[in-house]
Amino acid sequence: MLLPIQALSICRGEGFSRLIRSWCAAAVCNKTKRGRFGDALMELDFAAGEIMAGVKAAGAAENTITFFTSGECPEHDGATLAQPACRSYDSRHCADNGPWLTMRLAGGSAGLLRDGKSTTWEGGIREPGIIHWPGKIKPGISTAVAATYDIFSTSLALAGVAEPSDRFIDGVDLSPVLFEGAEESAHKCLFHCERWRYHSSQVFLRLIR
């Protein structure tokens, strides 16, 4: 089962002229000190807890693997990227968690990592990743390189289903990392797109290890 929760997304629509903010249920509105973003985060926390409690109540916890991750990194307001000075690297606009992450408390945080969404700095590509399976995955922290598309390959492997052979599959099976304590995944490298040029058809690939 896939459950996408998009309420935390903050983006610009209609050529960056209209700000699309986070939204949340009325029950949690204005309940936090971080505005609508904080309220949406509270709702996400509640929803995740309800789902996990439901799985446990159904007696399915030991037969359920859960992947909890994010599709995006901290948001900037988008308008900054639309400025000509930002269409190529410029330290004035790409400082550590500086002007780009203008949403401040109304958006996410990359902590000590540099920058945010749409960049290939660590703050733009590193996301939270939690994988839970009672009795199968030993609690701990892994520094293995992984990506969201590894969920596909890992799920197929666990189900005993072969990957499609008529196309190249980017993901790898994370089973050795999850169940055998392997320190590294099967990835040799990961490729990330640099999309600073919102109004350009040019896309630059960056090699990330």
C-alpha cells in the first residue's frame, strides 16, 4: 500500500506568481508554533501513528514492512530561482541554508546540510528514511547509499518476483543492508538532476556517491 501525504508541500504555481502553501485538517490548524507547515507536520505524525497502530491491532506487524521517507527536501519560495542571478551557480544565492530557504519556519529544514530542493547539495538530495519490520530488521542506523526507487526493487525481491527484463531498473535490492548488516548497498553511484534553471529546457546531471 502506498500512502502519499502531500500536505507538507510548498510550491509556486502559475509562473511563481501564486504561492501554494501547506494545508491541514481543521482539528490541528493553529496548534503549533510553525504555522501551517507545523500543523501539517503534526497531522502527518498523527496519521503515521494511526496507521502503525492499526497494523499492530490487526496482528499484521510482524508480516508488514514499512518504508517511511520523503519525496522532496526543504523548500525555498521558488521566486528566488526565477531570478537571472540564480540560473547559474552564485554563492550569494546558494549559501548554506541562506536566501534560498526563504520559507523559514513556514517550511522544512535540512539542519546542518547545505541548501534545499532542486539543488544537488546534500540539503537538496538527502531525505529521511525509516524502514520498519519487527522481528526482521534490527534497530539501528545505516549510512548505506540508497534511493526511493530502491523500494521497488526491494519489494519485488521480498515477494519473490523477478524485476522486468525489458527495461533498465535503477533501484537495487536493499535486503543485504536491512537483514544482513551490510555496510553498503549495491549502488556504485547515484545520478541527480540539477534543476536550477526553471525556465530552461537544459537539465544537468550530477554524479553523487
